[in-house]
Amino acid sequence: MKIIQVVGRSNTGKTTLIKKLVPDLARRGKVGIIKHLGDHMFELEEGRDTTEFFSAGASISVGIDAEKSVAAFHGNSLDEMLALLAGSGIDYCIIEGFKTRPFPRIVLGDLATEHCVLRNPAVDEIIAHLDRFADYKGLGNRGEENR
């Protein structure tokens, strides 16, 4: 699984770039996205069975409708979510945020950071340089990704 990390300050266009990148990557394989939500909490819809199961202590609560599945997991480990996506056959994982993780990354705006592969790129430039991003191979001995 190829990991494409996108970082930048608020309102630099991270989400906009990712929304443009996804269709191009989806033509090449399965795409998964992990977004760091920062200071705001994602709220599960009150009164729904899946929310009640989660609140009762289920490690994972999944709801399935005619179009999609949604899941809530207890815990907030990036490593566990990467392993989950890799085990689900995802070919490209886009990570929005998680600036402290040392993945090769796309940087938007003027954020000073290490591991910058591309700065303020267009989608075609990202596609042309996919080989510069990390290949996730699973968790190492210390819970870090192997490259």
C-alpha cells in the first residue's frame, strides 16, 4: 500500500487537493483516506443502534445500508488504521495531517517541515511521482511502519 501524506496549515487546500487526487488514484487501485480531525471530535448520531453498541463498549460497531458501510472503532491509533486499510486491500492510503509522523509528504502552503517530497503540486505531478512515497509493509517491532 502506497502512503501519500498531505500536510499544511488550515485553509491551504488539503481537502480540495485530496478530492481532486482520489479519482486519479481510484483508476489505478483502491483508495483509502485517514484524516486527522485535530481538536474537533466526530459525533456519532445519537439514538442509532450502532452508536448505542459503540457506547456500550463494542470494540468496533459497523452499520451497513444499501450503499455503504460505516464503522466506529474504539482507540485512535494511526498504525492500527493503516494496518486495517492495508489488510482490506487498499492500494493507496492518503493521510491528511499527522504532521509528527515521518512519512514522505506533500506540503501545501509555507509550512516548514521535513520529509517534503512535493510542495503545492498539481494532481498530475503527484501521479508522476508516486514512486517517491512510502510503501506500507505492516507494523514493525516498535509499532512503526516499515519502509
